[in-house]
Amino acid sequence: MNSEYSPVTLFVYNRPEHTQQVIDALRENYLARDSELIIFSDAPKDIGERDDVEQVRSYIKSIEGFKKLIVIERDSHFGLSRSIISGVTEVIRRYGKIIVLEDDLVTSPHFLEFMNDALCLYEHEERVISVCGYMYPISNMYTGTLFLRVADCWGWATWKRGWDLFEPDGKKLLIELRDKKVVREFNLDGAFNYSGLLRQQIKGKRDSWSIRWFASAFLNGKLTLFPTKSLVKNIGFDNTGTHRGFINGYDARISQEAIPVISMPVQENEEVVNAIKGFHKRRKLRFISQSCFSLYQSVKKSISCELHS
């Protein structure tokens, strides 16, 4: 559909094994050899991470299988948010569009095809702010694509007009959400505490750019195009990433079939939104149940130790 393919921008840090898995899968994409691959490598935060960062940098310089490889090594430690925000801004300024991956996102062979087709089809549709390759592990009867009022961060793409709406000031975003009285709607009617993540970012407790990207899109009333079957899988739920301790449950089977991108009405799919709300609520209940059981086991063990001491 598109003769000028978007550059693929990958952000890496200190996970050589993850990075190699991401590249191996990306290289199997049908459009890999027609795509430029731009890799931003963050510098180590401290001496303890130097060896892993150097191992990643040594590997990425040897990557083949793409139209062109550009490696940008940061001289100082940027951190997750600054690295992605500055890198996306740089690439958007030069190319006008971008496909973004992080070092824990494994893709379907049809990922680049889907992203480029969607970038082409909706390039001038102002109501669409981005494209995402991930879909929640929910049951739905839809095929092809759908729109959601969620700007996700697991394998995504946008244009300059979309990224221009990004507001980096989390405090400003939270105030606007409150002033417009849409905090509950932003939280999917209480299904997921997105506003809590935003407050954590504001307090410096969470280095998240993505919650600000979502809030920016939400407040501007924009939609994101999603595939009905996931083209991305996150392999980072092993306590190796920035956001450690995050409870998994988002595993999605990667589609091995192409997802057709065809013109459709630009409106949110309410049935899928409700399914996602249900998914989040079930995860919350499972987490509470597991936490209560763990607490019970700890108390039981403590009492047993006291009785036998």
C-alpha cells in the first residue's frame, strides 16, 4: 500500500538477550529489508550496568537484514522516558512518521506490513492519533481492525501531527482531566487506575512517558487503530526492565496471519472497550485474591514458628 515505508525505531538499554529476540523476530517481517532501522542505545546509569550496555551495543552494530541501519549511542544516561521522548521527536522531525519498538517487544512477521498500511491509510485522518500492534488477550468476534480511545505503547506508530499533541507535563494533564471531570472515564470507569500512574509519574515514582502519551491523546479526543489479533508480545515480564514488579497477565498469542487494513468508520468500538474493562477488573480481582492468599500463608507460617519456638 505504501512505497515509502516508515522508519522503525528501536530503544535499547541493558538487555542483550531480549534485544536479540526482538531483532530476530523483526528481521522475519516481510518488509524488514525495505525498512530503515534506527536504534537508540542509552548509556549506563552506573558502572554496574556498563558491561550489559556494552554487550548490547556490540550486538546492534552487527545487525543485518534491513534497508539501512542507524545506531545512535547516548553519551550520558537518559532514562526510559527521556530516551523515548527525545528519540521519537528526533525521528519525527526528520521523517514525519515513525514506528516504535522497545527492547522487550517481539513482533509477528506481519507487524511492519500492518503498521505501514495503517500509517498510509489514515495519514490525513485527524481523528486518528496513532496505530498500535498489540491487542489485549480478550475474546472478540471482530476481524481486521478497530478503534479505541487508548494510545498504547507496545509496538506503535504515529505521524508528526499526532506527536505534536504530546504533552510532557504530567501535572498539567492531571489538572485538565480533573477540570473536565473525565478522570473516571480516563480510568475506564474504574477498571484501571491510569490516573494513579499519572500521579506516580508526577511524583517521580514512575518513569513513564506512555501514561502522558495516553492522557494527551485522550484529552484531545483522538482514537488509535488496533488489530483485532495481537501482532506484538511483551517478553519483559521477568524483572529485567525499568518497571519491575509489574504483574503479568497481558500475554497475547501473536497472530501469524496478516491483518488487513481497510477503510472503516472512525469511531470507538464500545463492545471491545467493555471487554477490556472486564479484562482489567478480572486481573484486579486475581491480584487481590493472590495477595490475600500470600498474606494468609505468611501469617500462618509466622504463627507456626511462634508455637514451635
